[in-house]
Amino acid sequence: MDNTTSAQIPAGRATPQWLRAGRNIVRFLLRSPTSAFGLTVLAVLILTAICAPLIATHDPYAQDLTNVLAPPGMAHFFGTDELGRDIFSRIVFGARITLTIIFLVTIVVGPVGLLVGTVAGYHGGKIDVVLMRVTDIFLSFPSLILSLAFVAALGPSLNNAIIAISLTAWPPIARLARAETLTFRAADYIAAARLQGASSARIIWRSIVPMCLPSVLIRLTLNMATVILTAAGLGFLGLGAQPPLPEWGAMIATGRRYMIDSWWLVTFPGLAILCVSLAFNLLGDGLRDALDPKQMNKR
């Protein structure tokens, strides 16, 4: 009877290992006040971007020339700008632009950096020399300066700013992935895979990439703060999102002319950039601790 009952239990009821690991990481992050803050801000950013039409109190593009530079109050929580547009609503809709930049840069930078680093580290020789010299060329320039050069060549726009940031953000990921690959390349399980006739592409994809993912994920999270600041810098210089898009850096650029008398024009977009950048830094630090093998063994 017992054998029959146990045989009827579906095998798929067991919780997948990746799901258990994800739950443990989230629990670890929530136990740390700094990591919990970063996770909370990221969740708020995502919810704000999704529910922007429900959260915003006004049309972010609607101009009211009879109510320009109004201070914060009940009618306009964060005041209005030089065209009478509601700053709170523009910051809320600006979360969509920020989240779009983060998402698009991540899905480009992560795979490209991981591919370049693992291929260079696994094959070595001339392939390693060529790929790493290209990486060094990109790393030799500050990311903002290099992004400015790319945007100047492509033309000022939000899409071109995303392309420029993506072109400058992958080298640190590639360097890290290469260093991790050099550590694992001489492992016994890699040698066993070679003896079984596995191709280089299969070994990289099935054996090396999974081992590099935790470090790459941490670095990507930490890099998002730089991505946000670079995007805001391009918007501030007029090379990123173009008016009337409510991008936070562009809002600071237009408000700086009135900042002495109308402090709210630059304060609230600046606080939004500060909070999101700080959240990604704190979340990256928390992920580094959560994915530390010593910490994982304790859980």
C-alpha cells in the first residue's frame, strides 16, 4: 500500500534547484537592510514604470502657461516646470525611460561581455590577444567620453544613447568573464568533457558560462548605476532623450537655468537618479554576499 501511494506522487512536485536557490538569495537580501533597500527601490521603479498612467496625477506633456514654476503643493506634489508641466508626473513617466535603458543595455552587455570573455579565456592564444586588445581599447577611455563620441557620430536620440552606452559597458564584463574562465579552464570536468568529444562551443555554453554567471550578474548589477549616470549625463548634455521626453537628466538640464529661485526643478529628478543608482550599488553588494560560497554553505 505504501509503495503504491509513493509511486502515485508526481515526480514534478519536487521544487527545482534553481527555484530553491533563488528563494534563498531573496531571503538573504531581505535580511540585510541595505540590500532590502536596493531591492525595494528596484521593485518600486518597476511598478512605477508599469503603472505610470495610474500613478501620475497629470499628463506629463500637458503645458499650463498660467501655472509655470509653481512650487510643490497639493495641486502639484513636486511643483511645475518652466512650461507648467507637472514634475511629479514627468518623473513617474521618466521611470519608464530609465527602466527601458537598464533593460536594453543589460540584454546587450551581458551576453556580449560573457561571450567575448569566455571565448578569449577558453581558447587563449591569438584569439585571446585580439579580443582582449579590443577590450583594452574600449577600457582606455572613460565610459562617458566614449559614449559622447558614439552619440556624436550616430546623432542625439534616446535610441542612439542606448546603443552608445551598450558599446561602452561590455568591456568590464568581458574582463571578468575571461578571468573566471581562466580559473575553470584547467578543471577536471572540462578535461573530461574534452575526452568525451564535446566541442568547444558546447563546453563553453554548458560548463563554463554557468560558472561565470554569478560573478557576471553581480558586476552587471553594479554597472547599472554607471549606466544610469551615463544616460543622465547624455540627457543633461542634450545628446540623449530629446524634449519633450521626461528623461531625468534632460529635466535637470532644462531646470538648471531656474534652480536658484525654483529649486524643485533639479532637486526631484536628481533625487530620483540618486536613489536608483544607490539602490543598484547596494543590491550589487548584497548579491555579492548572497552568492559568496561561504555564505551559501551557511544557508
